[in-house]
Amino acid sequence: MAALPESRRAGRPWAALRGANQELNEIAKELRAWLDDAGITVAALHGRLTPDHFPDGVVPAQRKLYDFCAGKDLTWAFVEAVADACTPGDAPAQQQKLSPVRQLWETARTNPSPLGGGGELMEAKDRVIAVYERIERLQQAQAESEQARLRAEHLVTMLLTMLGQLFAKIGDLTQDRNRLLAERSPDPAALTALEGRLQEAAQVTARKPRRPWGARSGSGMRPYGWPTWPAVWLAVSRRSSTA
């Protein structure tokens, strides 16, 4: 049943067939041919349908009719409704349209033929391969991301451990510093050196110096070579500063 030229039917072109098997796609082709022959668009078809055409008494939405005409979710009630809309009031013409289509419908229900020939099969296989390749890439990316996450977690753990050790060290050093400040006392070595310098200064002041040669007794003059007190303290201070 060849369809008339597309110009016999207004509206948008037919979309690709989407039936679940070859028989449903063949039925969809017949429905399209009927509509093309009658010059009925899908929108006009929707306007001709009534609740009496469907068992549930509900006319499907217009967008659903496009699915039916593509073989998707096709029902026998819709097939009969299209036949009635294309040949209204002509029961013999309707039966003539429905008889060959009924055989296809029964085959689709009982022993459907799988879709596609060799080209479609290869295309389907190619799509399957592409999907598997994409899954492998995603799995590889996920594994790499997981490895990076584990490395990052390990590094963070190491850094946190180092920070904990540093904080503990800082605490210990702070306690040692506070303890040393609380127990601070003069350095024993410094005290011993100071006491030695003081004793040496006392000995210097208590020692009677020898009269130098050529000094006269009772002259009222300080004998040559006797140290003065400023000189004594200067000597002690210098030794303290150099000790």
C-alpha cells in the first residue's frame, strides 16, 4: 500500500518509526498511509476522535497520537479509530483497511519479529560498544579520583600528625620555660667568682705595702708604689667585667 506524495497531507513530516517490533512498525506505516491518502493531519485526526473510539472513554492527548503513529505504545483501538476517521461511515472500506493490519497485529502479539536488519543490528552493536567504552572511561576516572582522594587523605593525616607533635612540643617547652622562670636563682659559678673577687679586693686593702726604695719616712708623702682606693676599686671592677 504505497502512500501518496507528502503534499497530500499538511502538517509536519513523519518522525522515525519507534515500534517495539517489525509488525508494529508496519502497522504504523499503514496508519500514516491512510492519513496521507485522506489528507488528514495529526491535529485534524485528534479533532475527529471521540471518547467512543476508546475503551476507557478518554481521547488521548495530541502529542500521544504522534507516538501511536510511530508505532510506540500502539493500541488496536487507535488503529480502528484511524480507520473510522479516514473512511467515516464506510464500514466495508474500514474492514478492507483493517483486515491486513489485523494479521500484523496478531503476529505482533504472539510471535513478533525483532527489529532491524543487518545495518540496524550493527548500529545497535556499535551503540552497545560505545556505551561500554564510556562506562570503562567513567570507571577509570572514578578509580583515579579514588586514588587521588586516598593520597590526599594520607597527606592530610600526616600533616595533622605533624601539627599535633608540634603543638605538644610547644606545650612542653612552654612548661619548661615557666618552670625555669619560677625556679630562677643566681648562678652558683657567678656567685663563687664574685666572692673570690671580693676576697681578693679585701686582701689588697688589708695588705701593708713595702716602702719603696728612696721613700722618706715621716715626710707626709705617700710612698711611691702604694695603690690608691680608686685604683683598687678600678682593678676589682675590671676583673669583674672580664670574669
